[in-house]
Amino acid sequence: MPVITPFRRPPRPHDDAPDDPGAPAPAPLDARTSLRARLAHRRAWRARHPRAALAVRRVTTALSAILVLGALLLPNTLVALEPSRFARLPGEAVVAAVLLLCLPRVPRLVAAALFGAALGALTVLNLLDMGFTAYLGRSFNLVLDWGLLDDAQSFVADAMGGAAAAWAAVGAVVLAASLLVLTALAAVRLGELLAAHRERAARGALMAATVWMTCVALGVQTFGLPVATTSASRAAEAQAHRVVDTLRDEAAFAKEAKADRFGATPGAELVPDLRGKDMVFTFIESYGRSAIEDPVMAPGVGRTLEASTGALAKAGFHARSGWLTSATYGGSSWLGHSTFLSGLWVDNQQRYRTVTAGDHLTLTKAFEKTGDWDTVGVMPGVQKAWPEADWYGLDKVYDASDVGYRGPKFSWSTMPDQYALEAFQRLEHGRKRDRPLMAEVILTSSHQPWAPVPRMVGWDEVGDGSVYEGIEASGVKASDVITDSARSKEEYGKSIQYSVTSLTQWLERYGTDDTVLVFLGDHQPLARVSGDHASRDVPVSIVAKDPKVLDAIDDWNWTRGLKPAKDAPVWKMSSFRDRFLTAYGSTPHPTGAGD
């Protein structure tokens, strides 16, 4: 009997087109064929090399487990990054395993991928916390701190070169993206493994839950740490609270900034006891308490302060010194500047934006408001537009491009402090004028990475800064210092000695009977130099020839000289403005939130 073969029409080009014109087009035949070919090749390879395939699966599974457990147990500080931290049982792993076992395949895949991606994101935040804690003494703020990453890249570029900064940025982005993807894939793989061995996985999850609860009940510990932990959940909760607190703080601080004890004080009633004085407010970068008390830095810095005190005394100047607790640590100098001058606690970028957008009276603006002072700023660290000058009450600002410097940069610092002060003398302080001068001067040579550190030259040799070419070229390289804690301490101490010497020699050389200098540090150096548990205290000094200037602050009980005693008064930096204005005769006329 003949076999009847069914008629098969050759496929037409549009046979695979969907019946519904609005439906998505299927993948091209070439793509589907390529995917099938790859899958077939993979299956064939597994069939040909079963032992190798089994080894690859086991290694991949083990790495997935290590990645997920490591992410769950990762602390958010470098100090806590010890092997003992990873010898614990995370409760989140037990809960996730039970949940995945209860879900059908598609929801399980989605849940595992989301769990893994969230875990990757938390890992990125923990790594950011490590960096911010090491450098700024605080955790990363998910709302406010993204802009500081640009500053970090700029710092790396200044310290290590543009290529290193570019590669560091690329590496950071790749690492963050890889963590998100790999933790998601690892969680999916582990979820599928649980589903493939559901009964054994269920028994294991039950046993793990029992062990976890028993350890919690009995307080079982290993290496001084509880075996049962929910550190990942607590870290996520802390991040969430930080976001909520930040959003709440914005409204509260905006109201606080409107209340000002001297906000409505007429200019004639501000600092009347300083009329006729040339006022110079100077911030020394990273000049913190550690420079005076740390065993490594203290001897050299102490000798410099004592020698400078003596030299100034011979020139007729005397000083009083105390301590202020800065609103920032390790960096973000502008937060310290604005806190000191505004009398408000400006400890994050959001507060800084809020206060500088308002009209809260700054200490420098108080002098402008009187109409009796010319007000200027010398800002060698400013290299772009700086609209905050109006808020600070500065009629004229000299930034890095305005002072005629033709010498080399010293890592982050655009010019040596001695040059900046000589330029200030040439451009403003040494000029004949009809009114006295009020100046805000920022000295930057003690900015990290503290290499290379400038050297003092003859004041008549400063010129346009070309003299520093050889000094910079022969100095210590930033790359040799930036990762070495001991070397960083040594070079940091030298930079503080240089900055203090530059400033006090300037005053000794150019100060007059009417010059009053107020100088302080803006914050402590980073923890690698100041220590993991260092305070946020910075030294502050007032120097003058006129004895009436220092007599006005007798009740402050500050130490005589430039070196504050260990037990000298410690105030919050935000309290200085009101104390200073009061000491020199200002009359309070408060404004409030409702005014």
C-alpha cells in the first residue's frame, strides 16, 4: 500500500508574523538560531565533559553562596572589617530561603533577583560608608552626598593625576554595577538550587531557623560577636532613617536659620569696640587638635607654636587661644567656615545650601553692614564661580586666578600659603585706604594629601611664585604618602608647621598697631591621621597688639599664647559668632521665624 505523505507548503517570508498586528514581533530567525546553537553547544560540552561541568556548577554555586553571605554580613566601617564578622548566621538568609521555597518558579525568580539586587545596592552603600567614615568621620548620606563624589575624583586627580582619577571613577562605576548584577544572579542561582532540592532545603531552613532563634535566646557569641545577626536589615534600616531624618531636618533648619540674635541689629551697633581695626579672619586647612596633641605631630607643631608666640611677642603682639568643636571632620571645609561665621550648626550640604540662600547674618557680613570696613576674601582654593561671596558680605574676592601666581600647584593646593599671604599684602592689606579692612583668608597648604609641602622662602623672594618650581619638584610625591598612615602623619605635621609659620611671619612682618588676627582650623584631618576616635576640636586664636582687644575676652578663660592648653574651654564652633559680637560691644536685636 503506498504511503501518503502530507503536503507541506514551503514557508513564506511572513508565516512567522503575528496574527495581531499590534503584537510584538518575534526575535529574528538569526538571533533565535544563534541562541539555540549556543544552548546546544553548551549541552554538548556538558555531555562531553560531565566532570568539568559538575565542577563548574559546584564552584559557581559556592561562589554565589559566598557572595550573598558576604554581602549580608559586610560591616559598614573599615575598623569592623575583620574575619570574625563573617563567622555568623544572618537571619535574612533564613527568611529569604523560606520565602523562595514557598513561591512558584516565576515569582521565585523575580523575588530572588530583587533580593539580590537590593543586597548589591546595600553592599555599595556599605562600601561608601566605609570611605566616608574613614575620611569624613560619618556615614554616607543617600540624599546629600552624591555631589561629594565629584570632589573625591578631583582630589584624586590633584593627588595622583588625571589618568588615575579617570580609572578610579571607571573602576568605581564598574564595581557598583557588577555588585548589583552579580548578587542578583547569585541569589537567583541559590533560589533555583533550593527549589531543585526542596525537601532537603526545607529541612535545612528549619534547622537554620532553630539554630538562629536558639542563639538569639541564649546570646551565643563567637569572637565577642553574636552568632545570630540581622546586620544587613539594621544597615538598611539605618539608611532609611538617615533619609527620613535628612528630609525632616531641611524644614527644621530653614526655620532655625531665620532666628538670629543679631539679625536686626543696626550697623552702628555692631562691633563698635573694633572700629578702626584691620580684622583678618583666617582658616588653616585641617588644623585640628591632633596636630597639637598627637605624639607624632605634637613635638614639631608645639615647637612652631612656641617659637611663633615668642616672635610675635617681640613684635608687640599677644595671643589668647582655645578650642572649638567643628561641624565637620576630615573634609568639607566650607561647612566649618559657614558654621564659624554664621553661628549656625552647618554639618551637611543641605544645611549649607539653605543658609547660604538666606540672609542670616555672618560675622564677616556684620563688618560690611557697619559701612565702616572694606571687606575682601582671599580664596586660593576657589577655582570657579563662587556666589556665596554675597552671603559672606565680601565686596571683593581674590580666587586662584586673581593673585598673579605663576608657580606650580602643590597637589590639591593651588599655591603655597606664603604666596597667598604676600599677595594679600600686595593687593589689599598693604594699600593706603580711607577705611580699615576686614578680610577672610583661606590657607590651603595643609590640605591632604600633604605632599609635597612647600618650604618658606625669603618674603622678598616670593615674586610671582616661580621660585617654588624647584621646591615642588624636589618634594615628596603624593602617591608615596596617600596610603601610608605613618608618613601621612609626618607630612601633615610639617604642613601645619608651614601654614602657622607663614601666617605668623606675615603678621610679624606686616601687622600694625591696628591689626587683629583671628585664626583657626576648619576641621580635624581624616581618621588615618587624627585617629579613629579623635575629637572634632580645632584650635582658635586671637592675636592683637592693642591690649584692649584681648582684655575684652578675659572672661573666656582662654590660654595665653598660640597653643591652647589641654583643659582650655571647648565651645561648639557655632557659638563663636555670638560670643565675639557680644565681647566687642554689639547690641542684640533678634529676628525670628515669624519676622
